[in-house]
Amino acid sequence: MYTLVFRELAEDLVKKESEIPHTAWLRSVYASISSPFFHRPYVVTNYATDLGVRVRLDPKIYLQEVTKRVGLNLSDYAEQFSTLEHLENWMVSGRDEIRLRMDMDVLVNYAGEWEAAAHLAKSFIETWGLPTDYLLATYFAAALGSQQADPLADRIYSDLEDSAKTPADQAMTRIRYAAYKIKRCHDYEAAIAILDRNDSALALHRCCRELSDGDTDTLLGVSHNLRALVEIKRSQVEEAKKLIDRARSELCTCEMLVTVGEDEKKRYCEQATINWIQLMVFDDKMKEALFEADKYADWVQRNHYDYVGEAYHILGYLFYLAGDYEKARIYLSQSIEKLSNDGNITAAQSAKKILAVSLSKLGDKRLSGLVVSSIHHDPAGLDFTRMMSEGEQ
């Protein structure tokens, strides 16, 4: 039985539980498993199935920093990976698409090897055509369209729109396809056309009782949040506000969920809320934005703690914009600590930049300099808490 080289790395790191951060150990446990799992903790993010088609190098940067701490070199493992050899081994081992899907999961979500994943997807399609496994096809589309428009990604999304077996899968495919059209292709008309098809299909599924009211409202909320993104890109801010208001109303429904997970629904609602707050700032309504951001952070603290790093990030940023640098320092520091613990590097690095300026405004040039230095020398934030503690003494 063949083994993906990055899964071997995960197995090595699982044995070093006492030497690595808990998030790194937890991610390694999941990456070491070659069969599907149905529960995924917040820190084990799945970028490939994200409805916003997010692409981040966070997993790769985080893994690089963790392996350094235990005397391993991520490059040594990466250099051993060969797309051709991997597919040959996969073919000899029985051509199990579910196993290959789990390999793609490790490549993208654990190792952050988007380019290698895209190459694997392209090689597979050139040899065997489109995969039959829905999630493997979704992973392929995400990898192929991770950087820019790609004809194969379009082909997969178009095929999945017709072949997805459940109403929820069909809706999620259209949402991903629309997000891809917006973010990679900048084809807003095509994205709106896809969302129009999706919203019409959701209305029919609701009418036929093929989706619960809660599931339908949640998926419509994500769709309207995406429509708002299109209007923002078109500089139609007032229309974007109306769409985000509608999205938040749909995403905050208390109707019963059957297909969509409660955690996913909360994340979608929180993303729409952050967009809503940012539009307030754009509209020069700082007082209202701060009030809503504070209320939002309190709700997240009590109801969805996994997302508190993001909530404190936006709150700290607003205090910075308002000139309250002390409160900005407090919330941004807490945000970075949580985001770093979760391996959310992109957000943590953004928060570090604002924190550094806030500290400088407060007159603490030395600590500000340490934060700036950590952006380059400690990108994963593994030493952030210790650095801040020692720097404040």
C-alpha cells in the first residue's frame, strides 16, 4: 500500500506530541488518517470545500515553522513527492478515489501544496477524465482554480452542477462556482447568472420539501453575501448593504438545520457580519461600527469561541481607526494569540501590523519593533505570547 509522503510526516509529528503545539499535533493526527472522517475541528480547516473558495498558504507556513522546532525540514519531504509516481502507485493500489481525495486533503489542508495538488488534478484528468467522487472533483476544482481562471476548473464546476446528487451539494457547488467566477475570473455577470440558477433551485427544493427551511435560508444567505461582494466590486455600496442585511437575516434564522451544520452556519453568519461592519466603516459610521463590533465579539465569545480571534481582530482594528490605541493593543494582542494558536497565519500577520503601529502610537517603540520583527522571523506566531510577556516586563 502506497503512502503519501506528507502523511508520513504527519505520522512522525504525531509521535512528538510533547514537543509541538497542540494545533500542529491535532492537524497531524487527522493528516495521518487515510480514510474519510466526518468531524473536522476548527483548527483543521478545509480550504478545498470552503464556499468562498479561499486559498491560503497558512498550512504550509505553519508546518514549516513547526517542523523547524523539532529538527525536521519540510523541504526534504516536499522534494520526495512526485505527481506521476503517486498516481502510478494509486493506480496499482486499486484506483480508490476516496483514498485519493484524502491525499488531496493532506496536500492542500495540511501541507499547503496547492501547486502540487493542481498538477495532480490535471494529470488525473488528462489520463482518466473527470473523477466520479463528488468531493474529489471538488478538491480538483479548488486546486486547479486556486490562483487564476482555469478551463479545467470551469469544466469540473459545470459538470458538478449537473451531477451533484443532493440538493445541498448542488447548491454548494453553484456557490463555489460563483465565488470562483468572482474571485479568479472577475466575471461578475457569469457569477450572478449562476447564483440566479441557485436561488431558483433552492426555492423549488424548499417548495418540494427537499431542503428544510433552515438549510434553504442558510444557503440563500451565503448566496446573498456573495452577491454583495459583486456589488462592492462594482462600487455599488448601497446595494451591497441591502444584500448583506438580507444575508444576515437569512443566516440568523432559528429554523431547524438538517443538511447544513450548525458550526458552518455560524461561520457564514459571522463572515456576513464582519462584511456588514466593514461597510459601516466605509460609510463613515465609526460609532455604530464599534458598537456592533463589540456586540458581535461578545456574542462570539459566548456562542462560538473558535471564531473569537477574528472577532477581536475586527474590534481591535476599529479601535485603531478610532484612535483608541490602548484598546486596540488589548484586543489585537488577544486576537493574535488566538489566531496563532489556531494556525490562522494570514489574519494573525495582518493583526500584527496594526498592533505594531498601535504600540508605536502609544510610545512603546521597542515592543513595536519586536512585533514587526516577529512578522518575518516568527510568521506562525509560535513565540508571540512569550515575546509579548517578556517585552512588557
